Amino acid sequence: MILRITESEYLYHVDNNDGVCLECGAITDGGVEPDATNYLCEYCNRHEVCGMEEALLSGYIEFTEEDEEEG
């Protein structure tokens, strides 16, 4: 699973300590350490949530251009 978001969206989620579930793609609301792995996803109940920074370093996040999101 690759999450495609803009750099500004990424920075917003990093500032809020959000995480991303590598199973269902959900973005969790806060409480996730930047280097977290295997946190429980509140949406699919799998232990597949990792911190945004960990996801980026591991290749699970790709940045899109701002105008691509609008189209």
C-alpha cells in the first residue's frame, strides 16, 4: 500500500502525530510516534499502523503535486 499525499498534507499529519495503516490506508488521528510500527488500526483492527515519518522512510508514502489532488 502506497499513500499518495502532498508534502503539505504530510507535514500536517507529522505535526499532529498521525499514523497510516499499511493494511487499509486509513490515517489515524494522533497518538502515533514518528517511528512507530505495528500499532493497532482503529478502522480495520489490524496491527499495521506506522508513524508518518517511518512510512515515508520505508517507502510507503509518495508525494504528489498540489494540483494533482484537485483534479
